[in-house]
Amino acid sequence: MSDQRPVVLIPGRIHPRVRERAEAEFDAVFIDAADAALIDAQTRSRVKGIAAMTTVSADFIDALPNLAIIANFGVGYDAVDAPHAASRGIMVTNTPDVLSDEVADTTVGLLLNTLRELPKAETYLRAGRWAKEGPYRLTPLTLRGRTIGVFGLGRIGLAIARRLEAFGVGIHYHTRTRRTDVDYPWHETLAGMAKAVDTLIVVVPGGPATDKAVNADILDALGPDGVLINVGRGSTVDETALIAALTERRIAAAGLDVFANEPHVQQALIDLPNACLLPHVASASVSTRNAMADLVVDNLAAWLAGGAAITAVPECAALNRKPE
């Protein structure tokens, strides 16, 4: 390792572009997991930054005495103990904005697929059933006339809402505090919004505050024509309650890009005919993932050079330096 370049630790898997740039710009150290036992004491003392898309616990943070920044790959950073990092004066960054449009586009596509059964219709054609059996069935669900509630009107939630405006649907939202820059109806509680809409799009991050927030009561409030779309975190939805609601047709359908125990998806969900499932691909385009990777490394480079972090998480905003 060089004495001039800062040491950046990469625990577990990471996007190849992060790896490539980290090796070019820093002294990069790669380990299989965020486990301090995997590196010697001298290396631990030299680590200045972490680039990660895995759990970074308080214990792991404390094992690195000179750590200055944790750059998280992804908007959601619930796997990083950001409050603890902030208490130690350590910057934490994430990758917002660069994936908002991609996720919003995918969300609209997932909603349409869930309502109109487009993947099933394509499978029907490819299996030769159109020619043998006639047209695919008329779908019982449509986007026409729906009222959509967005749970989490942040960057991505707002991008979704703006796109849905073009479809002429009603849009409501629930956040902890009311936004002053939109005219959509705001609901103080998730339950209140669920009663007012028939389609719920979940975009909130994970963590204790949102754990299983979408439970049986919320699903029942949507009603038998209700549709759930989740592109936030799998932990936000009570999967057992969702499976029951779909099986018993207490809601009509669900479209999910995220799950409670990824990459393992409950077989009961897979078997449900009224569930449209994607393998966490909302931001998974080459251009978007490259932009996320660049933002990870750019945050590391800026902070370790004495500049301001580009995208500090809220818990660390007070630590950030003023941009030059």
C-alpha cells in the first residue's frame, strides 16, 4: 500500500465500476464481508473510507479508528448505522437522484404489468396459445379511473407521481410532514390514505420506522379492488399478511420488486397468480448503475481530499463541509 493515497475498504460485493475506480484512485482493500477480523490491525488503522453495499454495523465502524467516510451504494442506507457514524464524526453518503428516473419508470411499468397482465400475455403468445386457443383473456383490472396513494413522496416518489399525472389518475401521498411544493392531497396517516385510494405505491426506505408498515389493516383498507406496488424495501410490507390478502382476494393484485429476505422469495408469493414479481431491478440499467458507482467514488474522493460530500445523508448533514 502507498503512504500517499488514502486506504479505502470494500467489504463484500460491489459494482465493478466502483472496484475499478477505487483501485485507480485509492489504495483499495477488498474483504469478503464487513468483518474486522478479516484485516490486520495495521490495515484497520489506515482505513479512511468504506465503499459498501452491505451492512456496516457500529462494531465494524468502531474497529476502524481513523475512518472518515462511508459511501453507500444505493439510495437506501438502512444497512449502515448512520447515527453511530455521525456520533463519531464520520460522514455517510448515498446515491440519490441518479437513479430516480430509472426507478420511477420501472414503477410505472410494474404497475401496468400488474394491472394488465402484460408478462402473462406475452408468455401466452410465445407458448403458441393465441393461435391455438384464441385471444388472451380480457384483463379485469385497468389503470383507468384509479386513485393512487404514494407512500413516501421523496425524490423517487415525486418522480413517480409526475409520471402518473399523464395517465389522468388521482394522486394522494403520505409522508411524515406535508410538502409545500405539491398540490396532491396529503394524509397524516398511512391508514387514512389507504382508505382514500385503491392503489398503494410504496417507496419509503427500510428501517424500524417503516418495518411492516403495510400490514393486514392497511391492505384491508385498500379493499378488494386494491393493488399494492412495492419498489422501496421488502421489510416495509408484512409478507405473511400480503400473501393472505392476495390468496383470499381481499386485495386484487400486487407488484413487487423487493422482498423481505432477498434473494429468497417465499414460494407462496411465487405461486400466486395475482402477484407480479421482479428480482429487485428497478434501477438495474447499465447507465444508472454506472452513475451510482461514480457517485460512490466521487463522494469518497471529495471527502478524503478535504472537500464537501456531494450527497451526505440527513444524519450527517451537520458534518458536511461547505462546497468550495
